[in-house]
Amino acid sequence: MSRDFILLISLCGFVSAIFICSFIKLGFSFFLFLILLSIIIFIFQKFFVTDLKEKRVIFLISIFVFSFAVGVLRYEIKDIKNNDIYLSENLGKKVVIEGIISDEPNRKDKTVMLTVDFKKIIFASSSVSVSGRPACDTCVVAGRGIISTDLYPEFKYGDMIKISGKLEKPENFPSTSLDKARNKSLGTSSLSSINSFDYVSYLEKDDIEYKIDFAKTELISSGHGNPIKTSLFWFKNKFIDNLNKVIGEPQSSLMSGIILGAKSSMDENTTNNFRIAGLSHIVALSGYNITIVAESIIKFFSFLPRNFALSGGVVGIILFVIMTGSSSTAIRAGIMSLIVVLAGITRRKYKIGRALLIAGVIMLIFNPKILVFDISFQLSFLATIAIIYVAPILKNRFSFVTERFGLRDIVSSTISAQILVLPLLLYKMGIFSFVALPANILILAFISTVMLFGFLTGIIGFVSLIVSLPFAWVSWFLLSYMIKVSEFFASLPFAYVNISWFSEVFLILSYVLITVWFLYERRSKE
């Protein structure tokens, strides 16, 4: 019995538990029951089973049950709700709360969304006692909320602010309000979405349990955030500001999305066109996106020995994640793309596949709710699997495509990623793009060049905006080309179709068929 197989069984048990707990609350008592059960099964196989084959099978069952129990415990710990009594007793009431902005503000057309760690609640009366707690005018509270307020005055990460508004719990939305809610929270386009969206769980994965809409806000003081994170956000925002000054809209917003995943400032029309044309992944901070950065760096250093060029890709990924502000999404995407580059260094697909699985489990240990409620994690994981396993198979099939300009790699990587993420996108969004393949081929061939010139434009802008202008002009031309391509394909009458019937059954069936096809291709090569 190999250690790899025991590790696989353990990881499967842990992940299975988290997946089930995402839909069914099993509870701490069930965890204790599973621990006891795994011990009984282990003792049984150790002292009462003599057949070696049966002994191994029962041992693996005990390992699976134990790992399942650990997964249940981890999810239960994450799912512990914050029941601050001062906040709970004031739900549905107008409150005055002081808190610190704990993430970058998410700016929309007319409002800004702030993630705030609550610190104090201020009562109008001089003495307030809640459920036996001591009377107070300003009481310490603990909780995190999402606040919608006016665009101005502008706030930043680490600001302590005073918030006035109606304290509420987030709610899931009926289908008629689904798009509006998702657009508000995710920054996506106004195209219709088919399947339900668990907005409450989406927020809870980041420990957000409260909301205040249309709040009145007032700055108290600044500088309460993590100094390193504050510096990273400053660098990122200054970089984006440099792009805005020399490239202009909508090209500069598109460049910010391509390089940094900062797509919230993109206008709705451009966002819709990219989504219809199947190009949304270009402006999404995912493993697929960052892998393009790494591959661009590797190609740039291709004149060096192979391992030096690949090492440059690794360094580029790390710097890229730092430049984006080291958000949780960026870190997850960076880990995924690092695994792809390491696959190229080691040239050992099986080992890198195991590393991918372990990396995914480590992410789940830190935050188990991303497995079901974070689509960026799901898409990054699937796209990384596609690049590692599916792209090499398709590359051999596309021998008729020229290798000039890396076109065969682009085609095989694009189609492989589309194959694996399409069922999930159909289930989540209900939109199938007929023009995604040609649009991606026409645009992805220029992505590395766009990133290079965009990066140089933003970096040189720290020294001199005038010196950065030649790079900005090239960037503007290429970005304008991308916008025109998206506009052309999105305008076609057959560009996309809404698929309302793509349910969980079809989602599961699709991935079963993809797995069967992949195994068949692997066996035919052996």
C-alpha cells in the first residue's frame, strides 16, 4: 500500500466532508461520532481481521472516516457565528458604528462598497444595558459588515470611519433580483444569470455577517491597517493612476483588469462585450490569468538556460501577487500558476498533479468555504488542471496549427481551459458563447505584449509620465484592438445563448464525461 494512495484517500475524505458540510450542517457531535467510529474500525482491522487484502481495505476506510471527521471539524470551526449581543439586539434599527476598513474599497458607478470590521457601537441614550451586559454609551462590538455609501468622500484601507444607517443581515435574493445583487457584489455585467446565487454564504466565507445600505460615513482617522498591506495597496493604486493618466478610458480600465484584475472600474458596455465574447477570464484575477504573466516572462528570458527562464517566471508570479495587493484571491491564483510553472521545471505531471491537490487542500484548511462558495477558486483550479493535463493532449491533436508566435500553445491552452470551465460557467451563469474560441485566439496572441507594455507604462510612470508615453501609445493601440474585437463578436446575432436548463445533474454529467474522455485519451497514449 503506497503512501501516495493513503494520502489520496485522506485528502478525499477531508474534501468530501467540506463539500457535504457546505450544504448540510453535521455538527460537532457528528465529528465526535466519526472519530470514535474510525478508532473502532482501526482496532477491528488490527486485531480481528487476518486476511491481508481485507485488512488493507478496512484500514483505508478508517483513514477515510478519520479524515472526513477532520473536515467536519474544520468546517464547524469556520462556521461558528459571531453573536455579538449589541449587534444582534439592534438588527433592523438605525445605528451609529465605528469600524476600520479591512479591505480595498470596491468602487462602482455611483456607490462604493466597504468591508468594515466593527469596533464600537454608539448609543443615543446615556445608559444602555443589553441582556444583562453593563450599561454603556459606547460599547465594544465584534463583527464584520459590508457597507454601501457614496463615492465621496473617498476612503481607503485602514481608515477608521463612523457609519450611520440601518443594521441588517444579508439575505439571499429571489431570481428577479439575482443579477442586481450579483453585479453589486461581484462587479459582473448585467447579462441575465440563470441559477440561484447563495449571497449569504458568499459573504460568510469572508466572515461578513452584516450589512448597512446607503450609509452615511465620516472619517475619524487613518493608518489603522497592516503597514505592509497598506504599502501594497498604495503601490497598486498608484500604478493604476499612472495608467489612467497616460492611456485614458476605457483602455486604461481594461489594462488594469488584465494586469491586476481590477475590473470594477470598467464600464458596463465593455464588461458585457467581454462576457458575451467569452473573454471575461482576461480581466479576472485567476490562476489562468497569472499563468499568462509567468509564461510571458519565461518567453522573454528564453535566451537563458531553461531553468533560469522558468525561475524568472516564478519570481514574476511572486512579484505580480505582491503588486496586486496580496489579496486572498491573488494568493490563491498565484499558487495555482506557480504549480503550472513548477510542472514545466520538473516535467513530472503526476507529481505536479499531487502538488496541485495538496495546494488546494491547504487553501481549504485556511478557508473551507471557498470550495463551494468561491467561483474564482473553482475556476482557477479547473483552469490549472486543464493547462497541466488537457492542453498537452490537445496540442498533439492540433499539429495542423502553426507553432509560430506560440499559436498552437494558445489554441490548445484556450480550448482545454474552455472545456473544463464551461460546465461550471453554464451552471453559474447560464450563458454559452459561440464566439469564445475565435475571440480568444485573436486576443490571447497579444496578451503577453499588452502585459509587457502595460507593466512598463505603469512602472516608468512612477519616475516620469512623459517617458512612459511611447509605451502607453503601444498599449492604447493594442487595447483598442481588443475592445474592437470584443465589440465585433458581441454584436453578432448568434454570439451567445441563454441556457436555463443546465442544472446540477447536467453539471455532474458533464464532468463525468470529460473524465471518461480524458482517461480514454491517456490509455490510448500508453
